[in-house]
Amino acid sequence: MDRDDYRPTDVPRKVVELARGGDRFALAMILSADGSTPQKAGVKAVIGASGEIWGTLGGGAVEAEAQRRAVEACRLGRPIVFDFSLHHASAADGGPICGGSMRLLVDPTIAERAENEQAYAQAAEAVQQRRRGILLTTVRTAANSDMNVRAEVNVQWLSENAAVSHAAFPGRQSIAASLAGEAPRLFAAPSAAPQESLEVFVEPVIPPPLLWIAGGGHLGQAVAVEASRLGFDVTVIDDRPEFTAAALFPKGVTAHCGDFAQQIADFPLGKDAYIVIVTRGHQHDAEALAACIHAPVAYIGMVGSRRKVALLRAHFVESGLATEAEFDRVFAPVGLDIGAVTVPEIAASIAAQLVAVRRKGRRRCGG
């Protein structure tokens, strides 16, 4: 289990792979996070019976505690729900002092419950087919006379269409809002018994955003590295075969050789697509830009000096290739203005801008 290969959308596939392979493991997930915490609700990690971890819950004390609990859960064969406080008064004692609190589930029973494994298999298939949906994790806990808390976990997959009509708790409106906002949320149902609880974790499953990089040179390669780490599904295109060799790019990055405009025209350019244009010359940049400037994509960024960008703007507008408003959608010069000079720095500025647009929905965020 390699932490460096972790991508949140890979979790369902990894769960199914381990479950069907007969491995003993627990799925650890953050149900809620309040205040300052190393990770937020919905983050997951797979933890083996010996404590090895795939993914991360944020590191530090909370991750160590989750690993300890996962080993215990695998030994006992039952889920554990626990709360973790990061409110230590002093850094001197080595305790967490972030100031937040987290509620976590550690579940070793996914492989034993066919319906739970099936839900993750359906989620993994949806991600592969680029379909959206919801994983509903229902956690029932009850304390016995000795105050030992028992937990039972049930997982259900809902396609996007089924999610918006789901009537059971927490209800169609809450589920639809979570899916629309791509925001996981924990709902607690009213309980008739003081020692019993019913919690439902609503987790949107969203395929990774698509990133098309026009240009496989040094900058395109660097952007591919940064973006793949951030969870983008990256494809690089270039018209030179030596710049689309698989060895130039990280594992999981696809590279195609061919005409820039033709390849971009063949891509599915929807609202989850991002395009970075970093070819070897302004003519190729212009061809790539003309092929995508009308597409309803989330982001178009193009490398170039302010003079180059101004000249291309004039050409596009005067020739009727685009209106002023359409050209205004282009982030050019590309990247956040952080004073970047070297190729790795410029790639970092582009990656930061991709995140800003994805997470904050900004139409313009520095350039």
C-alpha cells in the first residue's frame, strides 16, 4: 500500500481489490471534522490488519490512533466509532493542539458483508465510467449494560438519478444538496433510546476532473506531475513522438501524439474538463486555443507573455474566432502570480490556479 499513489477516487477500487483478494483490512473514514483538523469529512484510508496504511487521514496523532484502532477492529472483527480531540493545552506534551475535533469510523467488516462490498464495487465502476453518485454509510451504535459500544455498518450505492429521489433518512433534499455541492456530510437521526444512535454519512462520489495538457515539453511534463498528485486525470498531447513517451510522465498519465487541434476536438470537453496550453510556439498555442475556446469547460489556461497574449487576443477577436467575452475566459498568462521563474515554480503556479478554480469556482483568480 503506497501512500504516494493515493487518490481519493481510487478508494472504492482498492477496497474491492483487497476484499476479493481475501486480505484482512479495515476502512477508516472521517465522519465529521469540526474546527482546525488535518483532514476533513469524507477522507478515507485503508489500514491492514498489522497497521500498514494506504492513503492518509492527515498523519500525526489521529492517524496513529486510527491505525491502532484498526488493528484492534481487525482482531475483534467489528467496527469501531471513536471521537478524537485536538485540544491539548500545550505543545510541550506532544499532544495535538490544532484545536479541532474529529469523529471517525474504522470498519473491518466490508469484506464480510456482501452488500457493503457490492456498494463499493458499484462506486468503483461508476468512477471508471465517469458517472456520479452517492455512497450512504449508515452507522448504528448501541451501548450494552457494561457500556461497551457496538457498531453496525451498512453501505448503499445510489446513482445520481436514484440519489435525488431517495426518501429514507436523511431525505432526498439533503442527499441532493450534498451531491450538488460535492460536499460529504454526517446526519444524526433522533433516537428513542439514550444509548443508541443512528448516523448516516452522505458521501458524493465524483470522478476526477479531466486535465488536457497541450504540449509535452519541460513545462507540460512538470504540470503533469503536479496535477496528477492533485487528483486530476491527466492527458498530454504533442505532435512530436519523442515528447509523448510514457517514460516522461508519472504513472497514470496518458500521452497522445498528433495534431493539437484535431486531438482537442476529439476530447470530451465538458464542465469537468480543464485545459492547459503550453506548446512550443505561439502558432501551436493559437491552434489549440481555437479548438477549445468555445467549449463549456471549467478552465482554459495558456502560457505566454502579456504581449503575446494581447496579440493573440487581437487576432482572435478581429478574425471572428472569439468574442472579447470568450477570450476573457482564458487564464493568460497562465498560473497564479507568485513570482515564478523556473519551470517547477511555473508548474506549481499553474497547479495552484487549477485548484483555485476547482475548489472556489473562480472565473478569474490571478494571472
